[in-house]
Amino acid sequence: MGKLLQEFILLLFGYVFVLLLSGGFFIVNNFHNLYREEDRTVISIKEWKDIQVKNSSLKKEKEILEIENQKVEKLNNDIAEDLKYYNSQGRDID
């Protein structure tokens, strides 16, 4: 009876030890993740203004490039029409 009780207590202590050990790892891991998230949040708050400035300047540059692209497309179309005209003039002469 004493040996059975001793084995039961040893098994119970082993189970509690494993639970405490895994709980400790869980707590340490959660604090590590929490610290890392807070660190990222602080970094993103510090950089938020710079990112917004860069974003607005990129939007302006995109609008300028779209306008320039439209001008180039119009010029390209004008050149294509001129080439068609000159090609048709050349055929009429023959």
C-alpha cells in the first residue's frame, strides 16, 4: 500500500512538474510575442509620418506619369496617322 501511494505521489509530482514547465514556456513565449508586437507598433508609429509623406509623393508622381503617358500616346497616335497619310500619298503617286 505504501509503495502504491509513493508511486501515485511521484506520478502526481511528475505531472505537476510537466504542467508547470509547459506553462512557463507558454508564459515566456507569450511575453516574447507581446514585446515583439509592441516593439513593431512603436516602430510603425515612429515611421508612420514618413510613410505617409512618401505615399503622397508617390501618388503625385504617379499622376504626373499618367499625364505624361497620355501625352506620349497622343503623340504616338499623331505620328501613326501622319505615317498613314504619307504612305497613302506615296501610293497615289505611283
